[in-house]
Amino acid sequence: MPEYTRLQGQYLAFIYYYTKVNGYPPAESDMQRYFRVSPPAVHDMIIRLEENGLIRRTPRQARSIEVLLPVQQIPALE
């Protein structure tokens, strides 16, 4: 089971469910609105999730975030 903080889990859940509902991943601005945080806070979280191997992004491609965990390891979105 991968290790991540409660907040990191919420970001993973948001990315997963947003992608499932909309058919494409969220932009950082979508996460900023949902979590009511600053753009740098969202960007730092995305970098951290990627460094920990929990998500993957395609460089220079918008809306390319992909959660790398099996759905069973993604927490419920609170």
C-alpha cells in the first residue's frame, strides 16, 4: 500500500473522480477552486505527488495528470 498523507489522498481522489466524471483530467485551476488554495499550493502538491510516484504527467501537455494507483488504493473524496 503506497504511503501518502490525508491531503495527498484527497488530491488523488479528486484527480481520479474528476477524470472519471469529465473524461479528462483536471487542470491545476480546477484543483485550486475545489480545495480553495493558491496556485503555488496546487502546483507544489502536483510536484510532490509526481515525485512520490503516485501520478504521472506528460511534459508540456495540458490536462495530462494520470493517477498511477489502482482504484482500490484511492481514498474516498471527502
